[in-house]
Amino acid sequence: MFKETEIIKIVREDVLRILGEKKKSIPLDVIEKEISVSNNYIMQAIEELLKEQLIRSRNNSFELETKGLQVTKDILKKHLVCEDYFKQSRNEKKAHEIANILEHCISHKVIDNIKKFSTLKEKGVPLTEIGLKKKGIITDIMFSDYGLFERIVSMGMCLGEQIEVVYNIPDGVVINVGGKNFAVGKEIAKKIEVLV
């Protein structure tokens, strides 16, 4: 699904976010428990962050350097905007888990759209209800299966992204997101909410 360089980038951001959330020195074993990848990826990410002087090490614990604080602010901003948005429709733990996934793949434009959604009273409708050749903005992705959620997001279907139903297929639809067409089953399409 992801290339090794993409995994390292995600792990680097996770390490910075964890250090930024805790605002103190964190032992390596705590970082390893919070990030569900092999320790090799975690160590490679930590080595890069140390080399770039974004973090520092003390007694097998890590903390942010001043330079790292600046980078971490952007990561935390994305995370918190996503988390706050999803707390409207999910519990705090699930909102946090979703934000952990989205913070790595969304742009500042999408963050701005999510902020706008937070002020809207309208709720999106399932993608299956918007009709052919209609465009909308994704307002929610309602999967409880985080593997499926992550797969959908990795295809570019994130909150705030424009989506269009291109045509119907047996038991599904073909959609366009970010200039790419995807065939999506009807059951999956029902769980993608869109504001038209």
C-alpha cells in the first residue's frame, strides 16, 4: 500500500505529534507502543529527526527541539481540526484514531474546508443519493473498519475533497476524485457522505 519512504514520513510525523501532544520527554518504549509499525521504521524515523535537529535524545527518551516545535505545530493543527470535526459524530477515541490517519494525507485546503464544515448545520447525504454527473464535497467517511477507512483515504477520498459520480455500474458507482476514477461498491458509497 505505502512505499517505505512514505511509511518513514508518516512515522516521523507520528513521533513529532506524540512529542507535541505530551509536551515532555517521552521514553522510546512509549513511542513504540503508540505507533503500530515495526521498530525498524520507528528507529529510522527517530534517527532522521535527530540528524535534522528536530528532536533530541536524553537517557533513551526524546523531546522536541525548538526547530521541531515549529514543524510539530502544523501536524498538531491538522490533527486537532480533524479530531474536533469527528467528535461531532463519533466518540473521542474514534475521533482521535481517525485524525491520526488523516493528518498525514490532507492539505491545508482540506483543513480549511473541514473548518467550514464545522460551522454548517447541514449534514451530508450518502454518495449513492447525489445522482449522476453531480459534484459534491466529502463531509464524512462513516467506516468503523479503520483498515477500510485508511484504504479509502489513501485513494484520495478525504474530507473536503470534491467528488463526482461519473456513472453507475452494477452494485456500485464510478466516482472521480482528484482527477482519478474509482469504482466503489454501493455499500461503501453509502458510507461516504457528501454535501452538494
